[in-house]
Amino acid sequence: MLADYISPGNRVELKATGKIWMDEDARTKQIFMSKVMDITSDDRIEVLMPFEKGKLVLLPVDGEYSLCFYSTKGLFQCYSRIVDRYRSDNMYILVLDLTSDLQKLQRREYYRFSCALELKSRMCSKEELDAYNRNMKYLVDPGSLDKSVVVDISGGGLRFVANFMYEEGSTIYCAYRLPGNVNDKEYEMICNVLKVQELESRPGLFEHRIQYISIDETSREDIIHFIFEEERKIRKKQT
């Protein structure tokens, strides 16, 4: 059943697949983010009408869309058609019929995407980790941060290269920014150092593989979304 995989509150991407508007209409190319409001049957869902730059985007009835769901059980994709839209308690709702079976996509939480980002990090104490887990982030003082370069990221961790070395099994505070983020958000997380090794080709540089052990789900979803977008850009250039 659909409800076994998708739940109200899950984030969902909508991308037009049918030629509803003129080709130059930006809505045919743009990917809109929304949220699942209700699952009314195995082939019908309701989602919030998306906003863009603070304005409601009126997606048309009979519009055809590819949907990508960010579920706790993974990433799922299907095709759909808008059959109705209505207003309820100052919320604008889209009613969509699913026109294909739900398919599970590769889990981007563990898929590593190659990149080059500046990383700031330092050792983290047990007290800071406990404070972070209690959402008391104001107790975590960034202090003096070491700089290094991220070489790949995923929704579950990252790999970076530095001219210094953390011990395997240590806990570190990390922060980095994703290119293209309109809010210039800095993503902060507490991580566990899984493996460290010196690069054979470049002595004095150390590769670190780390896993997030404390990260808010919104940040994790942002990272996964960034990976999707960058992959799309790469595929578009290759076609």
C-alpha cells in the first residue's frame, strides 16, 4: 500500500512532464518543493501547492508531474496528474492521481557525490555532544576551527583531505556551506571519525572518512537535495 512507504509530512519534489504551457514558461523546467498533506487512497494523494519566492505557484489541473518523495524509508519516484485543487484553512491543496507505480530510488543518504567544499572542524567533547543532542546548540562554541577540503559528501557522512590528522574513533564538530544555497546556510553537525589514512601520492595530507552522528533532518534533506540537483546538472551537460 502507498501509505506503507509515504507519510503525511514527507517532502516531495514536483517536476512538469507534460507540455501544459508554452516552452518558455519557467514552470515547465523548474522543480518545486512541497509537502504531502494526506494519502486518500493507493493512487491519490494531496500535497501543498508550492511557493516560490514567497508567492503561491498555481499549478494547473490536468498538469502532469514527476514526483520524488523524501520518505523515512528511502527515496521514491512516480508520475502523477493534478485532478483538483482547493483551499482549506488558508492552505492551498493539490489533489494528484498517481499514474505509475512507486519506484524506490538509490538511497542518496549513502551515495557519495564528488565535490570540493571548504570544511571547518575541530575536536568535540562529550559534554558538547550531549548538549547538541538535547538541541542546546548554543552551548557548542565553534572556537578555533581547522580548515580542510571536502572531496565527497552524502546524507550520511563525508570524506575530506587535510594537512592534519584526527584520531580514528574521535568525535569532531564540522561546518560547511553548500554552493547555490540562497540563504547561505552553514550546515553544522557532530561527526565520528571512521577512518584516517595518509595519501600515498601526497605525503603530509590525510584523508578522513566521517559519519554524522548528530544532524537535524532538515539539513540532511538539504544535502540529499543538493546531490540530486548537482547530478541533474551533470546529466544535462552530458546530453
